[in-house]
Amino acid sequence: MKASKIAVIVVGVILALLGTVFALQGDGVIGGSPLMDNNSSFIYIGLVVAIVGLVVIAFGLRISSAKPAAKTPQPEQSQKS
């Protein structure tokens, strides 16, 4: 697996986790910042960030790790003498 593919997937996982934490704090399930607790704005922000993270993960999984295709050989042209 290419390093760039792994990096994209890791960034996506981090975004998805952060978005989930934001949404859960906004809903009051996870305690933490008094600013974020029971604040519906952070529920929506967290959901959007989590969805973006999932999209980034999907993009990272779709990045091709295959080598570029070799050129197809051209048919040889006959030379007339």
C-alpha cells in the first residue's frame, strides 16, 4: 500500500472520530467543554465533519495502488525491399 493512500485513510479516520466526539458532546452524551455540552450546533458540525471523514476514507480506499499500465506493443510494419 502506498504511503499517500495510508495517509489519506488516517486523515479520514481522524476526521470521522473528531466529528463523532463533537456530535456526542453537542448531544450531552460525552462531557467536556461547557461550551459544547448540550449545544445543538455542535451536533450538526460533528455530523458534517464525520461524514467528510467517511468520504475521505472512501476516497483513500479507492486510490489505485496499481502500477501504471505498460504501453501496448504496436504491430510491426513489414518493410518491402
